[in-house]
Amino acid sequence: MYLHIGIDKVINTDDILGIFDLDNTTVQKSSKEFLANAEKAGEVENVCTDLPKSFVVCLENGRRKVYITQIASSTIIKRMREKYETLS
């Protein structure tokens, strides 16, 4: 199943490792370091035109990819639940 996460970006839900709220996670040193390291490695893609609210960590073709999005983490999770409920 695929999920729209911002601008023209659609990701495979099977690739998602985690969905994180930026406000809650970036106050911790480990989260800041994770994002900084991913940025240095060229693994971050900004898929928003507005203030970012969350980030989605994926494993695509064996490589880590981090998407910064303006969609709230709760909204992304809600969309995933709705799609899975539709399939059931």
C-alpha cells in the first residue's frame, strides 16, 4: 500500500520504519544526532513547503531514507490505519 506524505511524494508503507513528531523528538540529543547524521549522509529529503511537523524513516532498497514532512505524525498514522481498515 502507498501513502502520500507531502508535495508529490508517495511511499510504500512496507518501507516505513517509524513516524516521528519533530517537536517531541528533536528535544532529545539522540534524535538531533540521528537527523544530523542522516543529513550528512544525504539520506534526508524535504517533502514540505510549509513548517515541518514530522519525519518518516524508511528503508528503501536497503538504504535508509528520512522524509521531512509538513503533515503531522498523527495524521500520517491515521491515514495508514484508514487504508488498512479498508483492506480488511
